[in-house]
Amino acid sequence: MAAAAPLILGGVLAPSLPVFLAMFLAVYLAGHAVVFRGWSPKARPEASSCLISLAHGTPAVVVASLALLSDPARGFASRNTRAQDAVLEYSVAYFLADLLHYVVFYPGDLLFIGHHLATLFVFLTCRYLVCHGAFAILVLLILAEVTSACQNVWTLAGVRRRDSALAAKVFDALSAPFYSFYSVVRGILGPLFLYKMGVFYASGGAEGVIPRWVWVSWLVVVSIAIGVSILWVSNLWVEFFRERSRGRLEKKSR
């Protein structure tokens, strides 16, 4: 969070993309070497990925909100401000670092690799190609990352729940609240904002500043991401109720 603060408080102090990337890589390596040193070699990569996600998620929500609120001319077709561009760079650096993690440790996980590449396409075209539309992209970033802290704690607890009673308790306690929060954000708020975004662009509101192929590709990428998220959390709910039903049956049979 401290590293991200200058990008809001003073545009000339905003760190560049390479600095942000170096920061996320350093956090990832620290996760491997220090934070999760006592974890199994198989679990350390996933845990370190969660660590950089924690370093990105909540800070990104805060700085993206500040960058949007500081722009009185914000809108779907407004020109990006320096603060908004810096937030985009911050997120690009995170997704590049996490993409490297997947390529090295999970090269067969094509779903996540594809997700990261598509997300990078959206951020990079907004930041470097059209230089407009950061309002829409940062609102979507906020909606995507507002659940990050809860999700990463839940994930870390899930990794250790088989060999830690505390982790199992945290996992069980967080599951229903996290699934509910995630369902509301990704299943209701995300689609509603995407609809507003689509209506604006389809009406020609960004004509002359954001090419049609760019905003159409943004809508396609985000629509697929939201659809996959809804499918993912739906499967989690199915498993959640299945386990609860199984637990009740086991209690009755005793």
C-alpha cells in the first residue's frame, strides 16, 4: 500500500511499471523464501501467488477509488488521468508477475493463463493504446478486487486445512460469507455495470476516442470473465451444500 500511495498523492512521484513489477516479484520471492518457508514445496507457489494477490487487491481498490474520485471529468469516454494510468500500471505489473508464476509452476492451467492474458490486453490497450476509458476499467477492477482479501485468506486456509485445525476452522468459517460476498459482486454488481458500459459504448458515446474493436473486445473479455466467475462460485455453492448435507446425514447415522 505504501508503494502505491505516491501515485495518488503526487503524479511526478508515481513509480513506473518496471518498479511495480520488481516490487511484486520481490514479494513473491519473499513468500517462497521467508513467509511460507515452513510450508511444503508443493504449497509454496500457490501461497506466494496469494501473497502478491493480497499485495495487489485491496491496495488496488483503494488507489483506484481515489484516482476516480480525484477526476471531476470521469466518464466512460473520458481521457485517463496520470493517477488512473498509474493504477493501470500497478495492476499490469501484478498480472505480469502472476502470469509468470503460472507459466513456471502451472503451465497446464490454460484457463488462468488465458484469463491473465485477456486481462492484460484490457489494461494495456486502455493505458497505452487509446488512453481513454480508465473510468470503466478501474470500476471493473474495483469490483474484481474488492473480494480479494477474503478470497486469498480463504484460499490459504484451504491449502492448509488438511494439516491444521486452525486453518480448517478459518476455511469453514469464511466459506459461506465469502461465497455470498463474491456472488453479489460478480453475479449482480458486475453484470449491472457491464450493461451500463455496453449501452454507453453501443450508443456511440466513445466514438472518436475509443475504436469500436477496442471497446467490443473489452466487453467480450469482461463478459467471459464474469461468466467464468459465476460458474466457479456456483460450483463452490454446490460443493458447500453437498458437504453440509453429508455432514447432517453422518450425524443422523451415529
